[in-house]
Amino acid sequence: MKFIAIIPARYASTRFPGKPLALLGGVPVIERVWRRAADILGAENVFVATDDERIATVVTGFGNVVLTSPDHRSGTDRCREAADILAETIDFDVVINIQGDEPFIAEESIKALMACFDDERVDIASLARPFDPAQGFEALFDPNLVKVVMGDNGNALYFSRSVIPYVRSVEWQKWLDECQYYTHVGVYAYHREVLGVISRLEQSPLEKAESLEQLRWLAAGYEIRMALTTAPTIGIDTPDDLAAAEAYLASLKQS
């Protein structure tokens, strides 16, 4: 089974315009993401998908770029168009959608995602991380930290910005003692044909309510196999996140 990685990247961002080209340790964020993925999958199998000529110009200096429409609603939609374009010239079975703001994505996380497809029944896979109680209740209740619950077969049952599961008859201050929570890591992999279908589905009421596109797929009957990872990562959504990433990068160099 052949895997490729597509990294969707857009210049326009409400919280951090131009984020893919922001410098992290003197290197554009998008280049760090691409190089991390290329180390795992091989440079010939990693592509940046963007609608912005500024990003495309930078990426052509170190890697592969696919120009896409500016009208996509999500990174998944951008990945689908890029996959359609790439399918005209190369063969592949599975697309890994790596966020363009994850410069520290770990090899073990990507390989765990790929291993999900050892089961031929898997069409979509994603990652979950055990919630560390040391982060405290403020982090657990943060709606920006998406929670996920899984069945015994490893498939996701539901994703939510609320705390799930709710521990009945126990004070919330004791929930972390009673239950292992899991948070969602927004990296996906899809069979090529399935990507083409799910990106064209109509938004579901659950997706609209939670603003989580994976709920559209669950509502349509698709299953999402979850791989577990404990590898640390830092997503960059704001300039403050970039500063935190700089500090983390400096700590890696000192260790």
C-alpha cells in the first residue's frame, strides 16, 4: 500500500495571517512541516497544497507543491483536489493529511496512523492522545481541545468540544481520577476513493453544532479508526503559539 502526504496551507488566517511563511528558528513553518513528513515518507511522496502564489514560490525552493482552488471550506477539501490532480500522474492508495502548522509532528505518530491500514476494513484513520491529568481541569474543559471517545474496536464513537464522557454521580473535580480522557490530534489519513466521497458530503447538523467536520463523516456512516500517540506536538495557530514553538525548539537544541 502506497502512502502520500498532502499538507494543506493557506495564507489567509484570521488569527495569524501568513502563518505558513512565519519563521521558526529561521525556517518557514511550512518548510519544517514538509521536511518532517519527508523524513518519514520520502521527499517524493510529500506535497504542499495551496492556493497562494507566495506560499507556492517558497515551497518550490525545497519541495513539491500543488496549486488548488481558493474556494475550499477545509483542509480536507483542499487535500481532495490535490489528490485528484496528483492521481493523474502518480499511483497511491492512502492520503495522509498533515496540518501545515504542525512542525513537530512525530514519526511515531505518522507510523501509528499508517499502521491502521494494516486492517483492510479501515477507510479513515486519525490520532488520539491520552489526556494528561497534570494539565488540569481548565485544559480539559477548553472547547478548543477536542475530546474523543472510542469503542473497543478502536473506532471513534464521537468527537466533542464538551467533556466526554460525563461521569455520572461523581463531582467533576474527581472526574480525572475516575476516567481516562482522550483528546483528538487533527491528523487524518484516508483511502483515496473515500477522500473523494467524504469531501463532497453535505454538512450534518452535528458538524454545524460542534464545528467539527469529522462528525459529518460519522453521521454519514463512515468509521474512523483511532491510533494512540503520546508524542508531544505544538500546533501553531497564533503568534503566541509561534513563540512557544520557538522556546520548544530551543529546548530541543539544548537537550
